[in-house]
Amino acid sequence: MGNERSLQDILGNSWREHFSKEETIKDLLKTLDLKGRIFKNIVTRYSINDDRLAIISTIENTDTSHLEKMIIDVKTGVPTGSR
């Protein structure tokens, strides 16, 4: 502990733009290894407050071909055990 850095520390003021890119969301899904899910597009994004951003995207369930909504809540604070 003590060496934690926030997203804003790492990305600076461009953290919102970084998480608004479709490529970033695709990489995030790949890292999460959500089997049977393919990213389709970002539907909308909006600020929750100064250090939070909500991103709503569409993903496809490859087993059913149904489209699903995925909500990502990006927080710039220092990581804790609950994040």
C-alpha cells in the first residue's frame, strides 16, 4: 500500500477521452475475458461527477445473437479492495 495511483494520475486529464474510445472498451472486454460476448458500439457516455464516467455500450451474445447493454462505471480514484 502507499504506491497506489489513480487513473487520473496515470492518464492525466485525458482519462475521459481514453475511456470514450471504442478501442479501449474492446480491450477492456478482451481483458475481462467475457466469453460469448462481442462489442458492437458505444451507445452513450456521460459524466456522473468529476471523477466518474458512465459508458453504455451494446454487446452481442454470440450464443443467442441477442444484443445486450453493458454499463461501465469508470472511477478515477485510487484503487481499494472494493474496486
